[in-house]
Amino acid sequence: MPGEVKVEIQNAISKLKLTDSDIQLLDDAQGEKIYHECVSYFVTSGDRRW
């Protein structure tokens, strides 16, 4: 995940006062795997620009 997005997520976690039991951050490999699985599942057309 690009650094800017990570900062935004960290800011949201802090602002919302989320704890480890509320949210689990994924490492880049896990995040990429889930992203591709979601795209494959939810985007059925050939155009993946959303």
C-alpha cells in the first residue's frame, strides 16, 4: 500500500481511537492478495477502472 494511504489509515485509527481488537492492519503482501481477490470477485467486466 502506498505510504500516503498508510498515513491516512493511521490518522483514522488514531482519530477514531480504534484498538487492536477493532482493526487489524495487513502487511503489503496480505493486502495485495486480498485486493486482487476482491477485484476478481466484484469486478466481472474486463474494465477494472471502477
